[in-house]
Amino acid sequence: MPAFTWVHSLAAGEVYEPLVNWQYERMPIAAIIKVLHSATAVGLVVTITAGSDTLVDEGPVTLFGAAGVIPSEQNVEPVVDEVAAGDKLRIRYRNTTGGAVEAHGVIRF
């Protein structure tokens, strides 16, 4: 089961897309994906798409944990969806605050 984790500190107003250039950014097979993510402060929003489907339309990221802590299903609600082979996965974080916010996440399929 492929997995990819990320921890990234977003400066004020920064946009971050963790899956850019990941070898599975475009799905090689049909699969069920699971995304878990959290932020260290309020003000971080996320949009998640798979192919032409919008899974999360720019909404707040769950506030949880300390810097560098990868979330688990015990702490945050996962985003789960069935995706088709060839779908391009996109996770786009945007920091709406005036300070740095750290995003933590993992995607599995």
C-alpha cells in the first residue's frame, strides 16, 4: 500500500501542494485513497481533488497536535474516496493567516 507523508511550515499567505511530483500524483490504478491531515493553528484551508471530483472544497484543516506530528485516525477524520486509474490527485493548502502554520499529512491507497 503506497503512502506519502508531509510536514510543511506555510508562511503567511503561502500555498503548498504536497503531491506535486509524487510518483503517484496520477493514479496508476483504481483505488480507495485515504487522506489524514492537521494543522498547528487555525487559518489553514485545504482543497482536495481527484480527477474531476472535488472531495473537499476549500475548507478548514483540523487543528491538532504539535509541530511535526503526523495525524492518525484516532485524532482526525479521514477524507476517503474511490478514485479511477489515471485521476490526478491534488491537495492544495492555503495559509490565510498573518503568521506561519504547519501542515501535517499522510495519503494512502
